[in-house]
Amino acid sequence: MRGLFPALAALVFTVFAGCKRAEVGSPEAVADAFCEAYFREADQEKAKQFTAFGATKMLDDEIREVRGVREGGYTPKDAQLEVAIERGERTARDDRVRFDYVIRFEDEVKHADIELAKVHDDWKVVRIGLSRLNE
């Protein structure tokens, strides 16, 4: 009986820990990977691989804006912040999927509306809406 409780606890933890884990290639996985690269790692180049259309243009514009800073040696690693990222529910509109994220860093809380679409059989972030939350 003694060995049963730790084994049962480990099984329950594994089941519940996997509930929020996204299947590779799913809209959830792509949106999570984008948010990780963009918000936590502050790496527009890395985040760009998960985007298409307007989201790619937005990142290209940001990359151009920070080019001088990056060339001066200030890397994405230097720009990283302690960030908490929480994905909300999935909603669908036509052939697109949206996720609301709450992004917490320093003393700010932001809302990120991440919209994805299938592009050549792969899910891509196509639109990013950011706003400040009042919590």
C-alpha cells in the first residue's frame, strides 16, 4: 500500500500536467511557441518562423527598428524579461483560430489576441493584437 500512493500521485500528476500540453503542429503549439519566442525570449527572428502575412510584416518592421541596437551587441538574450504567459480558451471564426493570452512581466499585464490560419498545411500566426489589461 505504501508504494501505491506515490505511484498513483505520479500518474495523476502526469495526466493533469499533459492536459494543457499541445499536440505538435496544432494551433495551440504554434501559438505557444510564438509567444515563448516573442514575449519571453524577445527574439523577433525566432518568432517569425511561426508567422505569415500581417504578423510577419509586423515582425519585419520590428526587426528593422532594432537592427542598430542588435548590431551594437544587444541580443535577444539581453532583452529577456521574467514573463508569465497564460493561454486562454480557443475560439474559431471561419477557418481561423484565436487564443487570448495574458502576459505578465515586471509590473505590467497585457492581453495578446493571437490569430492563426492554415498556410500551406501549417498553422501560422497571422495577426497579433496587444493591449494593456487593468487587473
